[in-house]
Amino acid sequence: MKTLRFILGDQLNYKHSWLSDKNEDTIYFMAETLEETGYVNHHIQKIIGFFLAMRSFAEHLKNEGHQVIYYRIDDENNQQNLEDNLRKIIDEENIEKFEYQLPDEYRLDQKLKKFCKNISIESEASDTEHFYTSRTELTEFFEGKKSMIMEYFYRDMRKKHKLLMQTEKDPEGGDWNYDKSNRKVWKGKPEIPEPKTFNHNITELYNIIKEKDIKFIGRINPESFEWPTSRKECLEVLDYFCEHLLIHFGDYEDAMHTEQKTLFHSRLSFAMNSKMLSPKEVVEKAIDTYYDRKDEIDISEIEGFVRQILGWREYMRGIYWKEMPKYEKLNALENTNKLPDFYWTGETKMNCMSKAINQSLDHAYAHHIQRLMVTGNFALLNMTDPDEVDAWYLGIYMDAIQWVELTNTRGMSQFADEGIVATKPYVSSGSYINKMSNYCKSCHYKVSKKQGEDACPFNSLYWNFLHKKQEHFQNNQRMNMMMSLLKKMNKDTIEGHIKRAEDIIANPEKY
């Protein structure tokens, strides 16, 4: 039976069981399309990174003896959308069976299901064989429970997969979670090794993208593209992290600094979200490194890393498949404001925002605290429409695919789901940013000032947000202390905060 196997750009699993089957009647198909570059305004580095990784994977398939049809973005045969490309190949190659791997985006999942219903040949969907969990495992775990707290899911995953466990029931080190040890501020020591980067010249591809008039955001040096674009390079990044960065990862995973964009972070999320690396091999490699170097690496370093992947990453994917499609429309706080233009330019006098946004524009990268407590915090205090926030986060980051972006942005960051993911909104005045970074020291504004033209804008935005949204939080126990402080605040003080916050929201270009 002549079979067509379709692989999406985030399904670059070099270890998939499909690939053990070398059948001359099986054709693999991949395509770079305007449809996928255009459904949101992507960072130029994200577009190029996925194209290069897809090309590396297709070349690997060919070298392994598989039949491959690959449409580049400028291929004259490319119909530039999923359905037309598939129909063309099915007809031209006399395909008798169509196979695909289950997409991780709801949009593509529905599209491929519909496509299969409308073709006359047999079709079959396979698992991507990437995640620790199935789509429904989290739903089944929390069935009958009142809340879906990640920590309980994470502990169950540790036990189920026998990771960082002393016994079947007891965690390594005696505690399940060392989050309180993961909040140190980096002040120049210990020394941070340079991140593992690469030096691809992508001038030709960059020029083709411009010729095709593909819209994009962000900046790029076409002569020096730094991201890994093959499994070999991804493994080099993993090895580098384990050898040089894991030793201090947990301590400084929440820290921010003007002179450091990555600190001790692994920068493996693109490698995993494209599936060039599996979460299992990443976690197991890191744990093996910990056990080999227990005299150097503290349990808090490895546990913080494992929690992000085995806990948070799998948890967010489970939430996505449990709550879609209604999840992408949730707006529990009824926010409708526009995202300020400086999110696309980085031109703002707020140093923390300037650093985080410009880093994102320059590198398609920011770590989780920059995303959550700087750019995400401001977007929520600005009471931004979560549709606009989603579009920015989905477009700007190298690792952003909807299953992971949406739950982190609309849930964790913007509290638009009103408690499905987070038990309280992650908002703060300038004090948290000042505590975890050195951004405030060289800022135009003074974080210590609560009001006045030179006061940190986050301070007035914070109290204005709590005032405007207090009805939403009246039954939230975790917000009781802040609501109590708000009620005790001097009337003139709160009115001053409201007046300035409203000016910031109405005229963000001034700030």
C-alpha cells in the first residue's frame, strides 16, 4: 500500500518509530508554507530556525534511505497551505493511505481531522512519541478533584517515572520541591560561561523570506544565526548545559541582569518544542550529571530543572488539551486595552521593559521571569486584551507553540482563566523587579518612589489594577492581604495612583 506520511515543522523526532520502517512504498512529506508563517506575526529568527531545522531533518531522512518530498518556501510546486499540498501529492503519487502524527496545536488537529474526513483513501494518526504524558493523562489525574495544582501532578510524575526518588515514595533529598532555594539574585558571581551558540550564515534564506514578502517581527544578523538547527547541535547544547550551567541553574533561575541574557538557563526549549530532543533524554541526561557530580551540584539545582520539564511543561500541555477550544477565548478579568507599541520597538524609558523587550527582539529569547514578571506583569497591569498578549508571545519567542504559549500567557501570566492554572494573578509593583534584578539601578524612574513623575510606573499601575479589579478578587484568599492594604490606603493616595496609571495606559509612548 503506497503511503504518505506527513510531518509538521514541530514534529522533528529523530527517534520516532516511523523511521525504523524503511519501505519503498512510503513517502515522507514536509513543507514550509505561507499559511504557517502567516497565522501570527512571527519573529524572523523563529521562522528561519524552524525552516533550517525542518531542512536538517528532511536531509537526515534522505540519508537514512527514506523517500522524502520537501517543499521549500519558494518551491514552484508549493501550494502554500496544508490541504492543497497534501491533495496534490496524494493525486500525483497515487497514494493509497495517508498517515500523520497528532499535532500539538488544536488548530492543526482540527484541520487534519477534517482533511481526513474529506479524502477517499484510508487515513491514520499516530502519537508523536515525545511527551511523558498522553493528551488526556492530566485530565484523568485530576478527575473528581476541586483544583488542578501542578505540584500534586508533578509529584505523581516523579513517582511514576522513578525520577529523583530515594525510594518508591520518598523524593531525593527528602523534599519534593526546592523552589525557595531558586530565588537568588545574581550580582556578578559566580562567573557565567558564555552560552553555547552556533554561527550559521542564513543570508540566502533571509533574502528569500523578504522576497516572498513574509511579514515578521524582531531582528537578525543573517551572517550569524546562533540557534541549533539539527539534532547534533541540540545535543551539543544539552551537553554544554549539563557540564557548565546546571551547577548553578536552580539558584539563579529567577534572576535577571542587564549584562546577562541567559544566565544559567539551558536554552533547550526550542530543541524540545521542535522535538529534536525529547524531554526524557534531557531530564535523564541532567539527572545523570547530578548523580555523577553530587559533591558539586546541589539537589536544588537539578530539582528546579526537572520541575520545569517533567512538571510544568507536561502540566501545561495537559491543561491545553483539557480546556481547548474554549481556553483561547477566556477573558475572566474583562481586559480590553491595546498592547503598547513599545512591545514591537523596545522604545521605553522603563529599563526593565526596554531590556526584556529588546532582548526578545534581538534574540527571540527571554527566560520565564522576564516573560512573567516584566513584560507579562506590565501587560496585565495595563489591562491588555489577552488576544493581543497571546499574539505577541506566540510570535516573538523561538520556542512559542500554542500549546505551551497559550497556557503560560492567558493562564499563568494574564489570569484570564481566573484560576485554572494559577491561584492568583502574578502582578507586582516595581519592588519585585528591583529585588530580582539590577534593572532599577540604571532606570529613568525611581522604584522607591510611589508617586510623582519620576516614580516607577509599575507602582501606580499595580494599585490601580487592584482597585479596578477588586470585585474579581474578593473571594480569592491569596489576595486577601493586598485587598486589605488597598482598603486601608489613603483616599488621596489611591486617587493619585489611579490618575497616573490611567495616563500611562492612555499614553504609553510617554513612558
